[in-house]
Amino acid sequence: MTSAVAATPALFSFADVTAQAFRSSRELNALATTHPALRLNAICPYYTMFPLRFPLRVLGSAAKGQRVLDPFAGRGTTLFAARLLGLACTGIDSSPVASHLSRAKVSLASPEEVAALAERALEVPAPSEEAPEGEFWQWAYGPRTLEQICRIRGHLLDTSRLGITADNSDAVQLLRALMMGILHGPRTKKLPSYLSNQMPRTYATKPAAAVRFWEKRGMHPEEVPVLDVVRRRAAFTLVDLPPRVDSFVAWGDSREVLARLKATESKPFDWVVTSPPYFGMRSYVPDQWLRNWFIGGSSEVEYSENGQIGGKSEVEFIEALATVWREAAESCTDSAKLVIRFGSLPSLKKEPAALIRESLQMSGSWKISTIKSAGSAPSGRRQADQFSTTGGYVDEVDVWARRVAN
Ligand SMILES: C[S@@+](CC[C@H](N)C(=O)[O-])C[C@H]1O[C@@H](n2cnc3c(N)ncnc32)[C@H](O)[C@@H]1O
């Protein structure tokens, strides 16, 4: 099957975006929530994601042809900003959910292609589509809804029966991200937007707590027409995707992936725009356990460390970050810039600025030019505002650094 997507013109010219970057953040914010070409960014929420306007503003001063790296890509916000600006980009994340979401941010397919893929998946038995058993699953989804989710899941894990070729693998990425985005969320009185019984959308409640919640309220799951929700969501989110850029997304520990990349990557990066895991944050993977199941993980919560550095001791965390900065620098031009938004959990009384400074000094590869606060919590300008289980606001800082020449 060939892609039916027509080439769309670049969303922003460099001059426009630079001009916008220096206008009020309210304007940039309004643009970032209203322009249809930006909707893909919100296809699925992710913990501690930063707002699109942050990388968009930073990269507004990038020159044509420059290349961007995010070694802690999360849902791929930096990659999407790079795409909007026509910049080549590479993203790495050790969470499988994050790496799939990042891939979707650089994919291009029409809403019709994505909906048609879901429709075909529902018609054809999948190689493996057995529904998980147990109390959680009975309460979380109507039986027919769960059956349909499992069929689509089975096909996305093995696309052989759908006749998928390289041509439409972007549609696969987009359907996967879209399904992750609608897998759980609040129930509404209007047309359903999510497939689950009442749940948060940003993270999945752990099974025992979720069952207690539903049982106490006598809240039984409703059947949700999966294809209708997919069609509606695809028509809204994928209506006007920006053009493709040169991109690469890797699932893995940045310390290892970057070491491999520098041996193979011929063109160096000019920008590293990133937000490392919050110091003290152990739950990037377990909090996304339901999405992780959908993309092939266990139907139970997994607590393994999985290349995650956020939950390590302070010394190990600083060392791990220093390794990432050092490895990234080796794949960068001599004049590359590193821009970091960084926070730590309030319970861990360490200043984020001190942690990041120590890691950059230890790397010996970057010289800090500015460190400033990322804004006040109620203004809604920080990634921490997206974050609901920290038990308080998180201090965040923005750090700008320049590559120390070899
Ligand atoms: C603060 S989040 C990034 C959010 C991202 N800026 C966004 O807008 O979605 C940090 C990310 O680092 C990832 N991570 C943690 N340890 C990692 C490692 N060793 N290598 C690569 N990614 C890692 C986590 O899985 C998480 O997705």
C-alpha cells in the first residue's frame, strides 16, 4: 500500500518562529494549542512532558540544516518542535512507551490511513489476541471493548497479517500512539473519548487501587465502540501533519545508545534540547504500565529499573547524567548548545540547579552560560504542572551550556 499523504508546506518559516519566540509566551501558547498542525503533539500524555513552546522557542534560533538531539526524549516534544522547524532530529528514551510516542511524533500518515488500518485490524484475527484475565481487566473495560483492544494490539505487535510494508509503517506508529492515548482516561456523559472505565489519562492507576475505586462506587465499565473513537481521534489529531524531517528514534539507555551513535553517526548535532528524568523519579515505566502492556509488555505492573536513571542515588545519578552529557558532546559540533529543563522531587531536598551543575562539571564537556528558574507553578508554564503524584510542586530550572571545544 502506498501513502496517500500530500506534501504540506512547512508550518513555520525560521524567520516567523524566531519572531514568535520573542513575543509573549501567551501568544506562543495560544498558537501551540490552536494550530491543527500541532495537535499530534498531544496524541498521548506523558509524565513530566515539557510544553511544546519550550523547545520551539529554544530552536527558534537554530539555523537551517542544523541537527537536534534529545537523549531523554519522553513523548518526543523536542522532536516534534524540530519537525515543525524542518530540522533533522534524533531521540532516545529507555522507556518503551516513550520511544514509541517519540516515533509517532516524526511519523506522517493521513487520518484515513490510520483509521483504515484499525478497521482492517478489527476484521482480521490477530496472530495473538488473548485478553488478559483477572479482576482488574473485568472492571477496566467492557468485554467487547477489551476484545477489540486486544485484536488491534495483536496486529500492532505482528503486522504480518495486515500486509504492512515499509510504506505505511508510519500509520502503524500513529495508530499505536493514538491507541495509547485513548486507552485510559475519564468517562464523559457525551461521546466517549477513552476506552476504559474511569481512570486518569496521564498515568494508569495500579490494579488493586483501581478495582477498589470502581467497586466502592459501583462503577461498572461501559462498552465503547473502539473504531468510532479511533476515527474521531484520528480525524482531529492527524488532520494537518507537518512535513517529515530526517529523524531517528532509539529505545534504550542513552549512555549506551550515544556511545554506539558516535561510531556510526556521520553528521554531528548542533543542539541538545532535553529534560532528564526527575531526580528521585522511579516510576516512569510502572506508572505507564497499561500503555506498556498495549505495546507488548506484561499485563501486570513491572518495577524493573530498565535503564532508568532517575531513581538512583545522588552520586550515581550525577555520574549517569555526566556520562550522557559527555557522550552527547562527542556527537556534537564544537559550537553546539545544550539546553536543559530539569527538576527534582520536592521530597529530595537537593536543589535541581546544584545537581545539574555538578553533572555538567563532571562531564568536562559543557560550560554553563545561564541557569534560571523555569517559572512559578500556578502559571502553568512548567512540565511539573503535568505531574500529579509528586505530592507537591517541583522546582525546575532551565540551563544553557556551550560545548567545550576539544
Ligand atoms: C522528564 S522526561 C522527558 C520528557 C520530555 N521532555 C517530554 O516532553 O515528553 C525524562 C525521560 O527520561 C527517560 N530516561 C530515564 N533514564 C534514561 C536513560 N538512561 N536513557 C534514556 N532515557 C532515560 C525517562 O523514561 C523519561 O521518559
